[in-house]
Amino acid sequence: MSSSQKHILDKEIAFLKGVGPSRAAHLRTELHLKTYEDLLHHFPFRYVDKSQIVKIKQIESASVAIQIMGVFKRFQEMGEGKAKRLVGIFGDDTGDLEIIWFKGIKWIRENLKAGVPYLLYGKPAIFKGRYSLTHPEIESLEEARLTQGIELKPIYSTTEKLIRSGLTSHAMSRLTMAMLSEVSHLGEENIPLNIRQELQLMDRSEALRQVHIPSNMRSLEAARKRLKFEELFYLQLQLVRQKRLNTKDQPAVRFQKVGDYFNIFYKEYLPFELTQAQKRVVKEIRTDVGRGYHMSRLVQGDVGSGKTIVALLAALIAMDNDFQVCLMAPTEILAHQHYHGIAAMLDPLLQRFHEPNALALLTGSTSKARKNEIIQLLQNGTIKLLIGTHALIEPYVQFKNLGLVIIDEQHRFGVMQRAALWKKAALPPHVLVMTATPIPRTLAMTLYGDLDISVIDELPPGRKPIDTRWKGDQSRAALFGFLKQQIDLGRQIYIVYPLIEESEALDYKDLEDGYESISRAFPPPTYQISVVHGRMKSEHRDLEMARFIKGETHIMIATTVIEVGVNVPNASVMVIESAERFGLSQLHQLRGRVGRGAEQSYCILMCGHKMSEESKKRMQTMVETNDGFKIAEVDLEIRGPGDLSGTQQSGILNLKISDLSKDQLLLSQARESVLTLIDEDPELIHSDNHVITSYLRKLASKKSDLSRIS
Ligand code: ADP
Ligand code: MG
């Protein structure tokens, strides 16, 4: 870039014709736009097709924005207080149309002139059989002449304050065009030629121009594709480079061989045949730990996909190489379940090897004497696999030779806790994180760029999909009848109440009221009920849980404390009260507690009367699919990536043009390109890649949001 051009893009917007100090100040405070360059990157959020003008009488579909040419006739002010709105009547030779404004009323009043024709763009809505436009874009014919020949009119986001100072979307468009006419070269290319050719990406300067002044639909799409790719490419590049830096500094233990623990277990004691997906993931782990680099791997699998056995097989590989393993679970209940489940599979092998003490359990409630024994057996290497809770992080827990850390249900653990486990070995142990919170793969790549990802995308054979129903309160009597039938058939039932973190008291009251009405409908001694909630002492809670697991109680009334991992195959009905108050991924987690045995299982979503469109969509999605990844996609669509549980990081992604829920293909392509690039030229020294290093320098010098990610 020549220095004068560089200078031009750094110029302040205040110098642009028609801006001046007051508008410039508004642009800075409202939209953080300061320089030409900022304005250049303030992309339109949609476009209006100007190639057609619709007559008022022909308005039908409300799904797309249309263009109307109407003469402004008069205003009508309506409503009061919050419902206050301004209505304007426009007409063409076929009829009249109402335009409605809730905001910016003063400015509209001052600027629209009766008897003057205007072009209006907006999405028509229908109310009581009449069409109207709310907050349409309005352009005078004179203004329209300036944009003549432009088929697609860009619409920019603005704010009410900006509109009051005259900076409507249209004015923003004019400013941008003025800027574009002043600057011929819109910045250096930053994607290497080979990648642009391979993916047929428009060049940068052209894309930046086209995105503001598209010549036609095709070049607009090409421009947007290019700019999205660029954004995602640099996002991935920074994540991947960060990861390389981490692992390069950390020499890791190498699990060179696969020996008797693994092989004999696999041949003789594996209780079922692995699914293809499980085999693939085990292989990925095996390759990873054999390389001499540090492994940080996230295993994603829907509830019930069989992550435990994968973890166990990974543990056996570590044991074959004389390393110890610890498996950490988020709750006492889960730690117990893992211990008993794994003991059942592993004990025969350990007996055969005369190593009855190789497997142990350590939790907060382990007795002092046993604790001391465990510490000793860990240090002399007798214990090979230690299962436990947060207790494993305590400083007194010291291993002889820790080689692998497995963390189950990752979203309950923070980075700090991961780090604390690392400190327990001379070389950082390999880390395997198992999570049942499905995140669309591409999003996971973005958010966990520092972890490698394996996906178990297949359920063990023979699972029946859970029959999910969505009911209102009027169905309660029928529900109780159904539950009794199920109990008569020998099944067990969960009834879950929402946990309201801000108000434990309220949460508890919900559960208490529920308990009362349920124990009235299901009286002892015929029916036995367990109750589990967060306010109980953990011994008491475990006791209640244990009664349910053993089949001594028929109904388990609980708050979401039972959400993760619990496995009671005989429980075949999950009732979720006030289901509309749960997020999708949480509903799916809860539902995953049933459907673990051979019986047909049910999930009943009990909802209140008042439901938002969004909660209806959540219920509908639950009814329609059992697939955790599909559910995660819908969740992503509804809430955006910033709200997905455990993905708070995404809040700082601050993407300008890409949409992670829609641009997943591009995201994968960007990631592929980055991985190939880094494999071929890790230090980015090849001359073809100078465009990248100089752009990275620019990003760093601007201390942009993007560089904060890593
Ligand atoms: P999750 O992925 O939710 O942790 P688990 O590891 O608890 O799932 O497995 C769920 C159930 O499926 C367990 O009872 C387990 O024994 C069983 N299972 C796992 N893999 C297979 C398989 N390949 N074939 C049959 N059953 C399996
Ligand atoms: Mg599990």
C-alpha cells in the first residue's frame, strides 16, 4: 500500500463531506466508527432488491422486503405512553398504505413532506386484513436518482440517536459512497493467492467495494463470501497458532506401545462390540498419545453414545506404558457410578494380573484411613487408575507417574482445575475431556481451537428413540394415570423441577409444592418417592439417589442436580416441570437420563400457558428429534453462540459479517486452509505468505478485538 493511500484509510470520518464534528462524534460513540477504514468495515446487514417496484394493491407476501413508490399524504399520531406511535398514510394509483413508526418520530415529522413521492423499502406485515410497513427505509426520488442503476440497496444498522442527527441508513450509505469515491484502493490483499484461487475468492479491495455497492446479486454473494472467509480464516489462524505455541513448549510423555492391559481386555473382557464411531475415536486417541506431543483432546458424544468405554480404553493404553491415570467426575454420584461401572468391567482382568488394588475411588467422603492408604498406593505405583471428584485436585494427592488425565462432563470444570491436575506430574499428562454438551462441530472448532476434537456420532445399536410429548397443565390427571401404569410395569420415573439460581427459595418451593401433590397422588406404602435437591447434605442426597438406583423407590423428584451422567437403566420416564424455563441443551441432557434400558422410554415436557415463540420452538424441537447435534444447531440458531452453555468465550468473537450458525461450511474451509498453511509453512516465512504476516502485524498494532481471542 502506498503511504498516501494508507493515510487515506486512516483519515477521520469528520473530514468526509457532510459529516462535521457533531455527526462524527455521534458515529464514534454510537457505532465506534472513527476512521474511513472503520466506515469501510461497517457492512450493510441486508439489501433491498430495487429492480422491482410493487404496487400497493399487489402486496401479498410478508416474508421479503419490497419496494413501493408512494406519495406521502398525512400523519396520524396514535396510542399513548409506550404504545405511542406515528402513522403515515402513503398512496399510489392502486390504493393507500399505512407506515408505522415507534421511534424517531420527531425526525420523521420534520422531514416527510405531504404531496411528495418517496420510495419505501420494508417488509410488509398484515394486521386485521390490512398491510402496513413498520420503520421502512425511505428515500426521496432525488436521492433515488443518486443510486440509480443500483439494483441492490444496502441497509446499514444505525441507532436512534444517529437517526435524530440525520444519519439514517440511507445517509450512511451516502457517506460510504462518498468515501469509496475518494479512495481507489481499499487495502492490501491478506489471503494468499493459492487459497483465493482454490476457493475462488474475490480479491479484497473488490469485495470491500461490492459489499457496499453491489453490481448484482452474484457479485454481492461473492463479496460476502470473501469477507466472511477472511474473518473466519484469521480467527482460526490465531487459535491454531496459539495451540501450536502451547504444544511446542511442552514435551510430552509418549505411549509407545499397546500392551496386555489393552489387548487382553479388548479381546476377552469387552462387554460389547464397539460402534464404528467408538473405534474411530479410540484410534484417534491412540495415534495422538503415541506421537510425543502433548494431547489435549475433547471427546464429544451425545448422551448414551458410550464415552465411558472410550475413556477406559485410553486409560489401558496409558497403563500399558507404565503410566497412571486419573478420571475426574463433576459429582460424587457420578464418580461412584464410574467407579462401579469400570470395576465391573476391569476387575476380572485385574484379578488375572494379581493387581486387585490397581483401581481406586477417592471422593470427599472417602474415610481418612482409606485416604491415607490411597495416597501410599498412589505413590508406590500400585494404583494405576484413580477415579474421583474434585478431591483429586487436592495437593495431598500425589502420583508416582501420572500420564493421562480424563475429565468427564467438562462444562462443570474450569480451566484452573485442568491446570491444577497438570501440576501433578513432571511432564504435563495427556488430557482427555469428555463432554455430553453437543456443540456443532464447526462451532466447537472455533471455541475450542486449543483442543483437538473427536466426535462419537453414533449410538450403540438397539436404542429406541425416546418418545417425547409436550403437555399443558390440563393433562396432569392423565399424566398421573400414565405414570401409575408405568410403575405397574415395573419402571421408575424422574420428575424434575427447574433450578432457579437467583432464587433458591423459590426453586425449593416449586419442588416442595410438587412433592406434596405427587405424594398425595402416589401415597405410600404402594408408592415410594426419593427427593434430591441442592440444599440437601451430600450424604443424604447420595442415600436418596442410592435408593432410587437400587430400585427401592419408584419416583425420583429432583432439581437439575441429576442432570449429568446418572445412569439408571430401569428409569424410563422423565417428566420435566415448567419445561419452558429450561434451555434446549439442558432439556436434552435431562431427557438423556432415560432411554438407557431395553424398554420404550418417554419424556414429558410440562409447560405453563404463557409461552414465548422461542419456548414453543424449543419444545417442538425436543418433540421432533432425539439428535443432540441437531438440537445444538437449533439452540445455536435461537440463542446465538454467545449463550451456549460452556461457551462464554464466544462472547468476545465479535464477528462482523459471518454467522456461525449459517456459515459452517465456510468455517470448515477456513479451518482446512489454515491447517494446511500451518503444516506447510509453520513460521509463515514463505514469500507467498507475507500478506498474512503483514496483516497479522496490522491487527496486533490495532489491538483489535480479534487479537484478544488467543
Ligand atoms: P455416555 O456417553 O452418556 O457417557 P455411557 O458411556 O454411560 O454413555 O454409555 C451408555 C450405555 O451404553 C452404558 O450402559 C454402556 O454400557 C452402553 N454402551 C456403550 N457402548 C456400547 C456399545 N458399543 N454397544 C452396546 N452398548 C454400549
Ligand atoms: Mg457419561
